[in-house]
Amino acid sequence: HTQLDTLVVVRTSPTTLVALSSICTHQGCEVRYDRTGKVLNCPCHGSRFSLAGSVLRGPAASPLKKYMTQFDQGMNVLTIML
């Protein structure tokens, strides 16, 4: 039995996209992307994560899971390796 994750995908350049779990590792709230700060913020308790998934500010102690991505610009197809 595989548990499904909810993802957030952010385009960081015309050819680069990052995919991370959108579930905060603190208490399971859904993080939101802050386009201005280029970070992921948790609205529940204020945790902040980088686009690499690392914790920038607690109370979360564990990073967000980051997924490998492959973008085919010619076909405009993003593949996320689960």
C-alpha cells in the first residue's frame, strides 16, 4: 500500500521545475508558495521551507520531501519521479 503525497510544483526557470511535498512536516498543514520570497510557508504555525525542501524556520524540524523532475521543453511535459 503506497501513501499518496500532495505536491506543489514551482517553475524556477523556463526549463526547470521543482516538485516538493506540499504537506508541512510539523503538523500536516498545506504549505503555500510565496512567489516574492521564493519560499514555501505554512499558514498554520509559521514554518518556512526553501525550494530545496530544507527548513528555514520552525517549528518544523524535518525537510519537505523533494521529488526528482524531468521537463521536456519541446513536448511541454513534466515527469515527476515518485
